[in-house]
Amino acid sequence: MFKAIKKAIEKFIGKLAKESEKSFGNEKLDCCTLDRPKSPNK
């Protein structure tokens, strides 16, 4: 029973991680870089 619950939680966390990666990429989340376009001067 606990294995089934653990598997379901791992599956959920995996899906959550993939969606976060799509939205934010692989970079460290930083308040200075969120919602700001990348500047070509940097």
C-alpha cells in the first residue's frame, strides 16, 4: 500500500518538475531575472 502511495507521489513530483522546467528553464530562480527579458548587452 505504501509503495503505491510513494509511486503516485514520485510521479506527481516528476510531472511538477517537468512543468516547472518548461516555464522557468534550468536556471536558478532569482527575483531579479523572473519576468524580465534577457538584455543583449549583458
